[in-house]
Amino acid sequence: MITGAAAGIGRATAQAFAKRGAHIGLLARGRVGLEGAKADVERLGGRGLVLVADVADDKAVEAAAEKLEQEFGPIDIWINDAMASVFSPIMEMTPEEYRRVTDVTYLGYVWGTLAALRRMRPRNRGVIIHVGSALAYRGIPLQSAYCAAKHAIQGFTDSLRCELIHDKKDIHVCIVEMPAVNTPQFGWVKNKMPNKAQPVPPIFQPEVAADAIIFAATHKRREIYVGFPTVEAIIGNKIAPGILDHYLASYKTQQTDEPRNPNQPDNLFSPVEHDFGAHGTFDNLARKFSPQLWLTKNRVWVIAIILIIIAAIVALFIAHSRHA
């Protein structure tokens, strides 16, 4: 099951699993985007099931999970990816906007996780992946509701892991912390800034995110950071959070130079029915490869090679000292 499968990271992840012949539940609110995702999946060698549902509705998520298992059998992997956000200063946010972002971006993960656990716990197997963000550790201006929701996911997941250990359940939970990604969300997000929204550079293509999610689904890592910017943000906030407060205080990095279209529809309370695909409008700026992610995925081999090199240097030094 992939929530938020109609576009962006969820869409790219569905494509990546389809190449491996997976049977995939595609869950989101917009049917048009989901039908496009299903066409992608089946073109690439997988099977897709369109599940139109709002992740903020726990009963709808539960019904979608039941339908998926009736169609394709037991759910092995559940990926929580659906999100909503508002680009706005805090003082211009409304209570309804805060509730909606929280209902989707935080509670949507909770309802998805509960639906997955109801099926995985009796079988004592399964993988749950949460698509996180560097913003789970380091909040930034203009996205307070989204950052708060990502922080909440961290706390929820820590509690969940402890309980699964206590209950001796072989269910793996991983958070994949993402950098800025070139997804269509910046064209449909509710935006109260004067200019169009953009991800904070450097930007990565959604296929990089999908690669990390595929890896998380097949390797028992507790948490995976994607991209050096994610590492820098998380570690930097632990070392010098006050400096980051001042560095991130500018609003310019989250806006383009183009004025916002005041009539552009947003998807906060209802879907924008269009097939946006996986990519946003920043292909010319987005990176297709992350050296940091490659190192993370291959850390065992990298460490082994480093140790071999060190051992060889030490051996050469000892041999040279004996001949001196």
C-alpha cells in the first residue's frame, strides 16, 4: 500500500515497485492521478488497485486496506506518504488549516499504521515505512503546520518501535528522512506568499526518494537520511540550532521570482483533479543522484574497504620500520 500515490514521491515509488512486479494499492483522494499511477504500474510490469480515499478518514483507510487484501492478498509493505501543507506565516494561518494539515500529514500516518498493524500483527511480519523529512528535526518558517506534523511522526514512531519490541513482533518500521524533492506539490499547495512556492535548494528528483524507500523496504534500517542536505540539517540543528534560526529566517529560498497566481486551486481541503505525475516543475534544478544515499546503502562495503586500506597502510608502515 502506498498512500499519496497519485503524484510526487508516492507516484515515483509506485513506479519503482512496479518494475519489480509488485502488486500495489494506490491510495489518494484524486481519481485522475490514481488512474495515471495505475497505468504507470501496469505498463512497468506490476499490478495496481485504485483506492480513492482521504487518509484523514480512519474508516476510509481501513476500508481501503480491506479491499486491497481482498484483491491482492496480505499486505507485506505499507508506505505512508500522503501529505498536505500550507505556505504561510504562522499569524496568517487559520485553525482549520492547522487541523487539516495535522489530520493528513500526521494522523494520516497514524491511521495508515493502525490499518497495517491490524493485519501484520497476527501474521507477525511486515514492513511499515514513513516518508519523513529533514524538517522533522529542523522546523523552518512558512511551513509550521507541516514541520509540526513531521515532528509528531518521529515521536509516534519511537513509541511504536518500543511497543513492537515489547510484544516481540517481527514488524519492521523505518522512517526515510527526505530532502527537498521536485514534486508537483509546489504547484497545488495552498500558498499565501506573494510568489510561487519552491523546494529549498538543493533539490532532488523523486526517483532518488523512491530508491531510498525501496531500499528501506528490503533492509532493516531504523532510519535513513536521503541527501547531504538532510544530514547537514539534522546534525547542524543538534550542534548549532541558534545559528540555524537566523540562517533560515529568510523567506526567499521558499519562493521563486514569479508572482503567485491568486486563482490557482489548492488541494488542502479537496483534491485538484489532474494527473500531475511524479515530477514538479524544477527538473532543470533537480539532482538525479545522491552520493550520500549511495554511501548509506553501501556502508558495510565502504567501511570494509576503508578498514582494508587502513590495515594495508599500517602493514606497509610496520614493514618499512623493520627495514629501516
